[in-house]
Amino acid sequence: MWWLILFFIGGILMGNQLKAHSTLIKGCSIFSEICVYCLLFILGYLVGTMPNIKSNILSLGTDAIILSLCAIAGSILLTLPLERYLR
């Protein structure tokens, strides 16, 4: 866990020092996007190879939608009083 935090802090420090190099930042952005697409592809592949997940995809999808809607509703309900307080 500590190595993850150290990498994050190292990235912040490096980004602060290299913020003037826009070509490097653009290259890192493209590389990060490619990595995210690869991870999503691998995740989809792994889900597709698990028979117990494929057979329960409808119930898992329903649970995911309910969880997402509850998270959105909770965010809205907590943001409204905060917005009124900050005005």
C-alpha cells in the first residue's frame, strides 16, 4: 500500500516539475488512455470467460443500476445543502 502512495506522490512532484513540457504531457495522456482501453478489454475478456458471471449478468446488471442510482441520488442530496451553505 505504501508503494502506491509513494508512486502517487512521485507523480505529483514530477508533474509539477514538468508542467512546461506540453509534448511530454500529451504523450503521457495518450499512453494513459491506451492503458485504460487495454485494462477494459482484459476485464471484458475475463468476465466473458467466467460462466457463473455470464449466467447471472441480468441480476448483476440490475444490482449495478440500483447501486449507481442510489449513489447519484445520495450525491445530489448531500450537494444541495452544501451548495446553499456555501452561497
